[in-house]
Amino acid sequence: MFIAQQELQALMEKAKPYAENGNIPDYIPALHEMDENLFGIVIRKDNEIVAAGDADHRFTLQSASKVISLALALMDKGEEVVFKKVGMEPTGDPFNTIQALEEEEPSKPLNPMINAGAIAVTSLIAGSPEEKKRRLLDFVRELADNNKISICEKTAQSEWEHSDLNKALSYFMKSHNVIHGHIDELLDVYIKQCSIQVNCKELARIGSVIGGNGKDPVSGRQLIPPRIAAIIKTFMVTCGMYNASGEFAIRVGIPAKSGVSGALLGAHPNGIGFGIISPPLNEYGNSAAGIKVLEEVSQTYTLSIF
Ligand code: DON
């Protein structure tokens, strides 16, 4: 491995104060209860891992799940069907934006990383709502290599009770024929997908699969087709940090996806996976210290893909 444990620990200590610039979100009350001092990072390449901090602590994927649902929808339906419903362009707007939906003609969420696009993607996963949920959970278990991974029902319930904006986005999309069917059932799938719990070790493993062209680093099994892994990494670069994706590309240069839990999933095209948790978020809804530690690692070991 290119980095020793003490070196990772030192970079983490350097990034730690950046958590003080962030805030824990309160729009999902269960997330607001997260420990603001939680900080963990795991880097994985093939069978090797280097871990620092709270590497075994479980947290919900939140928007980091959007790359996983996109992979599944693309595997189920193919590029043509998926991109007829969801665009490929960055927004320059926050993750929960509704504005762009109204401006596009015909209406279509701009990309699969904002909430509207991710909800539309979840609707495209094959199966009934129950089957979608089970297939998403099974897919995360397979990517992370742990069949005990579960959904945090408490976080899901809390998000459900505060999901008016996602409901509004969904009804808007339904009225414009982007999505069909029962909105409450679809949102239940989307919220449960966001509430799947992993630790940094599992998140790094998922990152190493996506980074390594979709291949399981241990068994060599192709879990995601290479073309789909490439599409996902491209979205991570262009939209993974929402309207902070440009700055992140310049400072860090590693395909990554954030979640409002403070999760950060990194998938380097040379097969290095990163799993990071630090709950306080910056103004763009991305983990403040999480981004800093990834920037430190990337710059110290010249990992930028650009
Ligand atoms: O839909 C929501 O608002 C959350 N379940 C996920 C949002 C999220 O993680 C945004 N990312 N930073």
C-alpha cells in the first residue's frame, strides 16, 4: 500500500479541525443525533486496507447510495432507458433543487446525483417496491462483502416524517411523466436505500470495486460491468459533490460521492477505494473534514486523476 497507518493517522489529525467549520444537518432529526466528533477513514487496494479513527462505526449511506442505485438501474434497464428519464449534466444547484426540473423541457432531472434524479433512478430498478428494496440491500451486501448489512429503520422513519421536499419533487416528476406509480411506495424504497448502514471498511470496499472497473478485488468476479462502472465514476467527478464538484475536482481529483450523514465514498480508477465518515457538513452538504482528509491524501501521494 502507498500509505502507512501512521501517515494516514497524521493526515487525519491535520484534517480534524475542519469539522469545526461544518454543521450537522437538522432536516433529518435522526442524523442530527450523530456524534460530531466521529471521524474515520479506510483506504483499500486489493486485499490490503489501511484504517484510522472510527473505521468500524456504522452510519447510513444517504446520497452515497445514489451511485449504487444508478449501477443497478443501468444493469437492469440499460443506458438508453435510464438516460431518457435522467440527464447527464451537472446542475450548479444544491442536492435538493427543484428549480432545474421546471426549466428543462420536457421536464427531466439534470443528473442522477441530485435527489430528483436519484428518485427517478430508483423508480427504474426492476421489481415491485419490496423487490427493489431487497435487491438494493443485496447489491450493497455483495459490493461490501458482508451479508449482514442492514437498514437503519430509525433513520428511515425519521427521514420519512420530514420528506415533504422529496415528496414535492416526486409529485412534480409524476405530473411530468418522469416517474409513474405510487409515490409513497417509491419514496419508501429511496429512503430505505439512503438508510442502509455501512462502516468505513465496507464503504472503502465498495469504492475499490467501482474504482477497479466493477471487479471484486478479492474474488475477481465482475460485480458491475466495466462500462457502467465508468459511467458512475464520471458522474462522481462531475456531480458527486453537487455544486462543489468543480472545486473538489481541482483540489482532490478523485471520483467521490458524499452523503448528508457525513459519508464520503471514493473510487479511484486504479482500484483504490476510500470510505470516510465525519458528520459535520460544509455549506454544500459535503463532509467538511472528510473532504479535507481526502485532499491531504490525494495531494501528498499525487493521486489526482487529472
Ligand atoms: O434525500 C435526502 O435528502 C437524503 N436521504 C439524502 C441526501 C444527501 O445525502 C445529500 N448529500 N449530501
